[in-house]
Amino acid sequence: MPGRRWCALGADPSASAGGDGRSGAAGSALRTLDSLAVKRSGTKDGYARDRFGSAWADTDGNGCGTRDDILKRDLRDTAFRDAKQCVVVSGTLPKDPYTGKSLRYQRGRSTVDIDHVVALSDAWQTGARQWAGRKRVALANDPLNLIAVEASANRSKSDGDAGDWLPPSAGYRCTYVARQVAVKKKYGLWVTRAEKDAMAKVLNSCPRQALPSGGRRRRRRRASRRSSRRQAGDGTDGPGPESRAARSGPGAVGRPAPRPSGGIAGRAASVSWSAASSGRPACRCPGRPRRRVPWRWAARRRRRPRWRWRPGRSSRRSRCRSCRR
């Protein structure tokens, strides 16, 4: 019987990676950990920081580097270099996640670093080596993978995974490991057996620890721009009938008049309607590009073939009715 087999092996079919029978709630970090692939660590050959793009690139298009974006998010009482409020020159980290200390940030001589929760070297060895450059840049600048921490704790971590290093502050370990699981799940990175066992040991003490959210600020801004465009009509939740009529009228800016009906006059008007609606020339007959063919008659006279451009069988000078002038 299958049940007897499990008893004989001394294992439980519902056991998690930690081996204590808890698999975690749906959507929890412990449940997500079970879905990560387990493989051996890859080679570190070829790794360099610039393989993940230039340091602290502006990937979200707000005009500020990623480092300053994270400092603005995590620090309090921040001061900026200019009115643009982009370069953070000072601030306070109320509680360092790794040590629990309160730290003062001063640009140029600070004890605050920006740490990659999943180190870039670890990511290189667990799948990022085969990625395209754009995906590596996204990982290196994803706010989900970045936090402001004490510099000495960040350097003691180096490029270790959860099997090599955990934060000294025991109260933050569940959040730290859940963040690593979220990053590895989001980007499809695998874990080693020792790393997964260490993660499961931490998460078994907090089986309901949820996965953190983050790294989607650009998508939210686009959604907010769409909602603001919808509300631009009459100040309500959507454009009113008056604004819709004004935008669809014959004199509306940016919108053409309704398409004319059939008939000879309708076909003539349809050409101008298509030009007004698309902003392109009215005649858009499908055709092949012009082809280059030798001019044999010229070759006989001058002993060397001359070339001329000759339209294809159905070029833009085709027999389309709307194109005849």
C-alpha cells in the first residue's frame, strides 16, 4: 500500500522541505519555497558586476538612480542636493533590518549600504548566467531585491546565500528569507539543497509569512496615468456625454469625422477619411518593394550590365481604384 510505503520510509507525503509536516498556507513563502527548482550551484566563471548593467541605472525613468530611489524609500528626514529631490545627501535609517540599530546616513562617508537581498554573484550561479542582459539589469535594479542596511553587515554577507549567511537580528530572518524566495520565484532562479534546507528551517518558525510585494512601480504609474486620462473629461469617474460628443464631433481635435457611407461620393470621401484617421497618405495599396534587375540592352552596348530599379508585380503604382488620379 502507498501509505505503508511512506511509513516504512519514515516520511510523510505532506511534509515540507523542513521535514516537520508543515507546508505553509497558500501564498506563503514556505509554500512558494517548495515550488523552486533545486539544482547544484553553477560556476562563477565570467561573473562581473558590469554583466548586470551599470551600477544604479535609472530603470524606472524618473530621472534618479536606483540607489537614490531606495534611499528615499527607506530613510527618514532626508535632505536632497537640489530642488529636483533626486540625490539624497543625508537622512536617518530608523532601524537597520540586519542589526536593529539606528543609523545616520551622510553621503560620501556613510555607514549605510544598499544591499542586494539575492546577491548578484549568487544569481549568476543559479541561473542568471544564461539570461539576456536586459533581464540581468532588471534584477540588479529591482526594488524588491534592494534594501538599505548597515555597511559592515552587508560586507560580512558578501555574496552568500541563506545557507551561508543570515541577518544577526533574529526577528528579521523570516522577512529576509521570504524576500529571497520572492526574488528567486519572480526571476526563475533555482536554489541549492543546502540553501533550501536553511530557508525551510527559518520559514518553519513562521509558516504564515507572506511573500513581500514590490518592484512594480512603473506599472502602477501607467495605471494611474490611464485613470487620470479617463477622468480628464468632466472631472467625474469617466468622461460625460458632453465631453464624448465634443471629442467625436466633426471639428474635434485629434479625432476624425464619422466614416462616410457607400456610393461613388462615399468612396471618394472614404479615401480622405482614411488619410485623416491615420495621418498617412490616402493611397496605401499593398505591394512588394522595388526590385533591382539588370538592364540587358545596356549590357550589350556597354559590355557591362547596368542596373535599374524596376517595380514589382504589384507595387504602389498598382491598379487600385483609389490610387488612380
